[in-house]
Amino acid sequence: MITVTLSDELEAAVQSAAERKGVSLDDYLTAICSEALALETDRVRLQSYLAGTPGVSQQRADAWLAELAAGKRSPCPR
């Protein structure tokens, strides 16, 4: 468990946002953190690509696309 101290203004804004979305404060903050981590992962992947580090092989990408076309959903290969 993590405890975070927010300013009164930020806490009120976060609570209002959670209420507008109709979710609990815990669920709202969990979603925000998940989105931030996904963005960080994408940023790291982009930096790696720009640095010339090999990405997903064409063979692996083609296999994933074939499965997707066959109706088998899975996360995009990374």
C-alpha cells in the first residue's frame, strides 16, 4: 500500500474528478496510475526505437496480426 499526501486543492480536484466519473477515489487513482505507467512504458519503447534498438520482429508482428484476423485477441507484441 502506498500513502500519498496531496495539497488540499489537489485532493479536492481529484475527489471531484472521481465523483464526475462515478467511481470511487481508489478506483480513480488506480486508473490514473495505470495510465501514467502505460505512457511511461510507451515513452521508454519510443526512446529505445529512436536509439536503434530492434523492435518486434516482422515474423512476430505477422503472427499476431494473423491471430487477430482469426478472432483471437491478445495484447500487441512488444
